[in-house]
Amino acid sequence: EPEVTQTPSHQVTQMGQEVILRCVPISNHLYFYWYRQILGQKVEFLVSFYNNEISEKSEIFDDQFSVERPDGSNFTLKIRSTKLEDSAMYFCASNTGLKETQYFGPGTRLLVL
Amino acid sequence: GENVEQHPSTLSVQEGDSAVIKCTYSDSASNYFPWYKQELGKGPQLIIDIRSNVGEKKDQRIAVTLNKTAKHFSLHITETQPEDSAVYFCAEWHSGGGADGLTFGKGTHLIIQP
């Protein structure tokens, strides 16, 4: 069964450093998403991506964040200058259409020191 | 803005008994309601979903009911088993309004007591 994959599973970084989180969505999916889950809290929407551009973004997704799909396979989330409060699980998701089921990856646990 | 309230935050039931988790939403435009199960250290996994044109949907031991008038939907798990222990999240989605992403509830930690 096809699944969303994410790398790395864990990332530790120093405050102010840049991090890139990678995702490989399910191959025939067209919409891609990033979500964040701070420890013990609910999953929060960050951004959606369709047709090589951002479709929608939340208030959390400020200028420190960016997304791209550089090679038609990987979907990346970049945090330019990490802050302590960026520590969270980051989940990638994808689906075939906006109304369709979103399938989530296993997540990347980011720890900013 | 969208808001999803989920109750209870923790639910402990005896193995074999039923578990019910409830969610309410505020946006009448909401038309898709998935439930996700999240095990420790893993991503959310879809277990069942319902769309606004349906009042109830069942898949083996799992069922979801939707009351659009009251703006609430519930997850029902019957004959609970130890492997049902996890955190369960309800979510909602609606078309238009700049809301591509799902809005999640805060989660229910379901504990199945042997």
C-alpha cells in the first residue's frame, strides 16, 4: 500500500540554524500539506501546496517558513532561522483532491536547542 | 474561524466495552469529518470519515455519526481491544474560505483496561 514517507525521523538543531524537512508524497497525489504538532497538543495546519505553488497557509506559516517541490518527487519544508518554539513534530500529508482523504506521513521530530 | 471541540480528553474503558468520543464544530460550511488514530511516535492514521450528506457510517467495530443541525459528530468503537489504545483526533474540512487544511480537535487519549 502506498504511503507518505518523511526524512529525517528526528532532527536536533541549534537556535538560528536552518533546517529542511523532506517528504515524499504518494505518487499520484496532487495536493501536499505540512502540519505541526507541538508535544501534547493538537495537529495544526501550516500550508498546502498545489501545482507548484502555495495554495493556502495558516498564521503559523510566517516568513521563516518556505516550501518547495524541487524535483517532482520530494516536497520540502524549510525553516530559515529556527526558534525554540519551532520544536514540534512536523507531518507531511497528501491527497488526490481538496475534498479527498489526507494521508499522513510518520513525521519528523524537530528539537531546537 | 474554524473551531473543533473534542471530549473527553481522556477515556478509560474496560476491554470489550464500547467507547464514544464526541466533537462539535462551529462552521456550518464544514462538510467532511475524518477521524484519525495516532499511536505513540507515529503519524495520524485515518480510521473512518463521513461527509455531510450522510448521517452515519460504519466499518466493522467503528462507526461515526453526524448531526449537522447540532453541529456534532461522534466516534463509536464497540468491543474494544487493547490495540485500540491510542490518541484519537477528530477533524473537519470545508470547501472554500481559504481553508485547505484540516482543523483538528485536541485529541482523546483512549485507554483500554485489560
